[in-house]
Amino acid sequence: MPKKVIITNAGRLHFNSLKMNAEGGRGCGGIGVALDGPAMKIVFSPAKKIIISGGDDYLKNKIKGFAENILKYLNTDQGVNIKILNYFPHQVGLGSGTQLGLSIGQGISVLYNKKISPRKIAEITRRGGVSGIGYYSFLKGGLIVDGGYRIGKDEVKKTFADHNLTPPPLTGQYKFPNEWKIILLTPKKTLPKISSIDEGKFFVKNTPIPLEEVGTICTNVLMGMIPALQEKNYFKFMDYLSLISNIGTKKIELELNKENFNHFNNALNYLLANKLVRKKASKYDWPLKNFNRLEDKYPKDKIPFLALSSLGPTFYSILLEGYHDLDFIMNNLKRSLPADWTACLTTVRNKAAKIEIS
């Protein structure tokens, strides 16, 4: 039996859901990426009872629940010593709950030489039942596309508010270029009003999404973002990402933040006032002649646009190393951001969460 297991992991960005409409008996689906940071690092060692150190009360309570359920499934009288060395903000749209649940399940199963499948861990910890992006980010990394769930009166998932028992199928996993840098703008503290949003009630109230919008999202993902990614065409990828970031449930999430929470508008307006974010173009603002370059729409000293991850309130965008002036942008952000916001530059993690055994 190992003396110690260390799991290093990070969050994910959820770009959008693909089909929040159950027509045809299938819905949800999603596209997003695994992040390389900010990271969580958790150490597991044997113990006679559950001992948790580090982190805040919210994390400790979540971890305690996950650990109890995993140990119960193993039918053991063993406990576990869990030490949180690093963690990233929770309830800010980075998917910390899924990463915690999978990390705790994997850490305990490896520590005690028990073979619990990742799918079973997800079932025990109730992860991956609403979206598969976090689940496959943990297992594989990169850009993830999941195929959603069967939905209907005869299925486990009867409405968009219900959790499926197991994660959805993986329909695509792609390596993300290292030179495409992810910029994250995140509140330093959990925002109580945003973190209290009931995800189930949100989906019941705001679905189904019209099939016309579903078609637009799916077309721009399948015939836009993915080919542009494979061709490493940053500018075209960003065009398609910008488009899908403002329709479907994402449009409603944006409005929810704008209407109910000053944090969203204040941060965005502050950045626009300081001319750090390019003002969003209309759909008619594209170059009209072939000799105009796509990159002319993306100034080198500005963030192309800001999108929202999950229900928020984390903003994100993608910058191109070697094209954008990363030092200028980051230095100006640090000087200009409101005191309750933080900015970091990271990359997409193109591999599974790191597990070390000693």
C-alpha cells in the first residue's frame, strides 16, 4: 500500500452547452477545455479516521462528504488523511466541485489499491451528471466535446434539472495549442448571490432553447471551432467562439449576471473604460473584401472579448502568444482591475490530472 498519493489538478472552462432541447430524446452536450491552472494539490495518506487539513470550511465539508461516500462504497473501516496544499476558488465557474469529487475518489482508491473506475467514482460523488466537460477534463485534458444524455420520461434524466447517474459519452477530445493562452478574470472571493443560484431551477426556467439556436451552436462547433483548432487558425477559432458565447443558455447566463449582480457589469465596464477589451463587433462588422485580414479585428494590445464560464462569474478569453502583447495586457490588467478581482494567464492542460505515488 502506498504511503502517500498526491493529485494535482485544475479547473475547466465551459464554453457552452450544445443542445438544451430534448427534441429527439437527447440533450445537453457541451464544449470546453481543461485548464493547467490555477491548480489544486491534495495529499492522501492512510489513517484510522477521516482527517482533513488546509483549505476553507466549504472545501473541508465537500471533501468530507466525498470521502465518506467513497469509503462507504469500499466497505472499509479505514479512514484517510487528506491535506489540501493548494486550491483554486470555488463557486466561480471553474468546476471545482467536479475536480474535487474525482480527485478524492481517485486518491482514496489508489491509496488503498482499490480499482474503482472513474465512471463509478463519478456516480458515487454525483459528478458528471449535468455536463461531461469537467469529468473528461480530469481524465484526458485538452478541448472536450461531450455527447449529452438521453432525456425523457422513461430515462434517468427526465428533465434538464435532473442529474444523470453516469457521465455522457465523449464525442471529441483535441489537443490545444500551447501558444493559445487562456486569460482568466476571477473574483477573489466567492460571491454569495451567484454561488446560491440553483442550477436545476435555472435549467427548468430557461429551457428548451429554440432548435434554431441549437443548430447555430452545433454548426459553429462542428464546422467552425473544431476545424479551426485542428488547422491552428486562432483568428477563425475566436470568431466561432465569440459567436457561440452569446447564444443558447450562455446568453441567458450573461443576462442573469448583468441583471442581478453588479460585479459582472462593474468589472466589464471598468475594463472597457480603460480600453483593455476590444469593444464587441456586430455581426456585420466583418471585413468586406478578401484582402482584409482576420487579425485586423483583433488588436495586439487588447483582449479580443470576454466570455463567461458556466453560470459565472469568471470571465475568460484567449490570447495568441507571439501576436498579442501579453506583458502589456497583463501589466495593465493588474494596474486597472478593481481590487476584488484577479487576473492570471494560463494554458490548456492536454493530459489527465497528475497522480503521484510514493
